[in-house]
Amino acid sequence: MKVDVGDTLRLKKPHPCGEHLFKVLRVGMDFKIKCVKCGREVMVPRAKIEKNIKEIIHGDL
């Protein structure tokens, strides 16, 4: 799965604030993603993110 820094991910499960869109800040064994709505940053293991991706929006929103 090809995910780059700057891409926006639509995940299956929403963030507690209700948003499904997350911006990718860092890619590696862990992904650092930022909620588009509230701005909270989270580190998530690659396996968990790849399982929960619904759509990849390349580039910026």
C-alpha cells in the first residue's frame, strides 16, 4: 500500500471528535497522523492503519 507524507486518509472508524479524515505527517513502522477536524496527532502502528484505511486521497485537501 503506497501512502506518502501529505496524503489524507479516510479511515473506517472515526476519531472521538467524529471526523474520518486524517492527514499523514510521518510514515515508517508507525504512522503519525493528524485529525483534520480537531488537530490531535496520534502515532499508530502500520499494520493497524493499513487494515483500517477506506480511501487514500493523494496530496493536500
